[in-house]
Amino acid sequence: MLNKQVAIIDMGSNSIRLVINKIDSNGYYNELHNFKIVARLSAHIDDAGNLSKSGIQTVLDTLKRFKDVIQFHRVTQVTIIATAAMRKANNRKEIVKLVKEKIGFDIRILSEYEEAFYGYLAVINSTSIENGFTVDIGGGSTEITLFENRELKHYHSFPFGAITLHQQFFSGEQSQHESLALLNQYIKEQLNKLPWLNKNKHYPVIGIGGSARNLSLIHQRKNDYPLAGLHQYEFPGNELQELNEMLQQLSVEERLNLDGLSKDRVDIIVPAAEVITAIVNQVNANTFIMSRKGLREGVFYEELLKTMETSRFPNVVEESLYQLSNSYELNVEHVNHISLLANELYLKLHDYIPLHHSKQEAAALLNQSARLLYIGEYINNEASSENTFYLLTNMTIEGLSHKERLAIALISSYKSKNRMQNYAKTFNKIISKKELKYYEFLGSILKLAYSLDRTRRKVVTTIGDVTENDKGLSIELHIQNDAFFEDVQATKNKKHLERAINYPIEFRYVPLEVLNTNS
């Protein structure tokens, strides 16, 4: 597969968006451009069930603007998908024909199943969640799925969305209280038609789309959440209920000034929040999780993974780290060797660890942290620790929860105990002192492993026996070349690990030829 640019235009019921991605021959990809126009096509469906003339003109004007951008960037592969508003429009065939004649684009109108499927596909390829419900409330429809072991089990498309519900329940003469009561009753009736929503498995609900994004943003701002990023942000179901009730009590003017709420959603956020909250309650979910990846990304993942003859990444975190290694020009062979040495050190020092966690959890943290170790060197070698911590706390790493990403940021950027504690001050709401102590230990191991490959020649091949004597711990290091520079760096940095485990450390260098002779 040659390097190519892929454009996807998502004609949603509320907004129309253009995203251009680049895919290279090694499977690396990145988003180049992202443009959005609020079109509210669902509001342009007239009494006869047709998309009105003004709605059609909005479509033509928007697609013409997008075409200009696409042609300028010389994108040859363009996919245009349309959802509920176009699916419901009685004159959809005429619109498709008109767009082809005027703009030269082919519109693919998704079925209810396809719209639900692509949302599910986006979630399982951008998170590590094994079981859950996805809910994507658009302007004219609401898609919900149930997946278990990452396999799609059930799906349904409700014929209502945030815009259509607002038109149906909040455009009449009745009071806000009466409108909410009628809306709540209607949503419950609709949800009760799906028996698979009532199995009490407490799976999380994963929200997709603009309304879910706004709810998550409001929650973050309301709680002064310190970590950047919305993808995989999660909060308890009872707090979603409180947020929903707060929105219902605010006037339009008050919602206009609500931090985190987009101006174009001030009216439709109320029915959208009620739908999402009702689903969380219906399935007895303990947690609501935000996914920034949705329909468009699902279509993109399908295109990307076709060459692999699959629809899912085997391991989402591994795929994310693979992409980051390219973006930041990481030396993969070097970081893999550091990971090997760090894991061997951890296993050999396991009995001396002040705080025990599972070996599997530690191995995952060390491997992932090693893969991103001092990623900030890409920006500036002199401030690699600071840059590493900043980058990792301000980027999305798909497949990692926010807490896991913070842990890796602290371990990967480790320079000293004081520096780590200084970094962690801002995040005391989401990290405990006990956890910080454990991350200090893992960070000091990683820093020592990094020192043991100072010249990046794999001079230290493996970690040998660790023995205890009257001076402390003696760590045997197997070497295949002169380890002068490794010894200088390791001797300098061993103090961090000594403090973490409260044992003095000395090194014993054993050449491989000696080991081979003795064996």
C-alpha cells in the first residue's frame, strides 16, 4: 500500500464534518485536517418528510466548500456517509442524484445497522474495554449496541435524536416540567422494548458524539479535572444523574454561560442528557465513559484494517504505541532492550519491593513506560523529563485509561523523587501517595535500565542473580563489551532505586565468555 490521503465526510443530522487522514505504507496514520459545519439537517425535514430546499442548499454549499479543501490537498479517495436525517428524507434519492450532478460526490446513506456498527467498531479499536454498551445520540437517531469480549452482540437504532426530541417535546405550550415528564416517559417506553438492556451486568456505557462530549467537558470543568483529554474519560453514573438534573434546572441563558457546553448545543443538550442518563440507569451501569472516536473513525478503521484482513486491532495499546514510535522517531530496538532489562530488574528485586502489585500489572506498566521513555527528547534533549511528562499528560493514548496514562507519564519521565512529587502535585485528586510511591520504584528501575544501555549497544545483555550481603544488594550484570560508560551512568543513578527499596546496591559485571566457560 502506497502513502495515501483518505477523506471522510460525515453528513450527520446535527453537523457535517470533513476529516482528512494520511496512511503510509507501514500502516502509520495521522489526522491532517478536521472541519465542521453545524447544519442541523434534522431541523430541515418538512411536514411531508422531505429535506427542505434550504436544507438541500445547506448540503450543497457545505459539500462545495469541502470539495475545495479536498482538491487543494489533492486527496483522491473520498468517502461520504450520511445518517438519520438523509435516511429519513423521502427525497433522499433526488438529493443523492443532485449532489452527484452538482458536486461530483457519491453519497452513501448508512443503514441503521451500519450506523450502529461503525460506532461500536470505533470504540473497540480505540479503547481496551472488553464489555460495554455504546450510545451515540445524533440529531435524528440514537444508536445503541451491546458488545461482549469485543464482539457485537446486539444493536438498535431509535428513530429519535437530540434535535427531533427537542422539536417534539420542547416546542409546544407546555411548561419545562411537563415537557421533561413526557420526554422521560417516552424514553422509558422506548428502552423497555429492548430486553437485552435489562440483564444487570453493570457494563459501562460508552458515549459517542457531540452531546456525550459536552457532558464530559461540563463534568471535567465542574470538578477542575487536572488531566487533559476527553477520550476514555470516565465518571460515576450517579454523577451523570446529578449533571442531568442540573442541566434541566438551568435556563437557556444560564446554559449559555455553562463552562464546557457548546453554544450550538444549548437547546438540545437537555433531551440528549436525558436519553444518555436513562440508558445508564436502564442497564445499571456504574460508569459512563466518553469515546472521542465514533462513526467517522469506525469507517476509517474499516478502511485501514482491510489490508490486515481483520476489523479489529489485536491490542489497542500496542497499536497506539506503534503509532507514537513513528510520530516521535523513537529507537524501537533501544526501548525494547530497556524494557527487557527493566523487567528483569523488577523480577530479581521483587522480594525487596516496599509495595507489592501483581507481576503482570508491573510488567505492563514497565513495558509501556519503556516504550515512551523520555519521549520529550524529540522536542529538547535538555528538558526531556519535563517535556515527556507534559506530552503524555496532554495527549490521548488509545487503549489506556486516564489513570494508566498518568502512571506512565510519571514513570517514563522519572528523574528523581522530588521531581516526580512536583509533577504529581496537580493530580492529587486522582492519585494516592501509595500509588506515587510505587511509581517512584518503577521509575527508578526504568532509569537504571536506561543507564545500563547508555551507549545503546546492548553492552549489558541480561540481569543475573541478585544476592544480599552485609553491604546490601549485589546485582550481577552480564556484559558482551566494555561497560565503562554504562557503569558510570548506572553508578550515578542507582541512588534513586536504593532510596526506593531502602537497600544499598553494588554491581558485579560478568562477561558472557566467563558465563559460557562456567556453563
